[in-house]
Amino acid sequence: MGEIILKFDSVEEGSDARTALDGYKWKLAMWDLDQKLRSITKYGASVLTHDNQASGIEQDVAEKLREELRDILNGYNINLED
């Protein structure tokens, strides 16, 4: 892979620079959210109740949210597995 240089010249671009540098953190956060939703749908692990058993409704909602998350990421050409 070649060299990639990001250049931000002014104080006003500081926020853009931080966003560029934190991109991997956002990807990790989305990965963690996806895995949390996966554990609810696959293993029935609840995040809402103390007995650690997700209801069928929780599992259905988690599955729909996971699908929506992946659709949004795909719309931005982001793949969590890469």
C-alpha cells in the first residue's frame, strides 16, 4: 500500500482532523454494537433484564437493528469485516 497523507492547515480544520484520526474508533464502536446485537439475537443474552434472558421481542428488535446498522454502513461502503 502506498503512503496516504492527510493535511489540515488551520485551527478551524481541527475538528475534521480529529474525525479523520478517530475513524478506526468509530469502526470499533460499530463492531462492538453489532456484536452486542448479535449476542442478543443468537444467544438470547438480554441487556434489559437482570435474568440475562432476552424475550422474543428483544431478539426480534435486535435483529432488525442489526440489519439496519449494516444497511446504513453498506450505504457508506463500510464493511465491518474488513
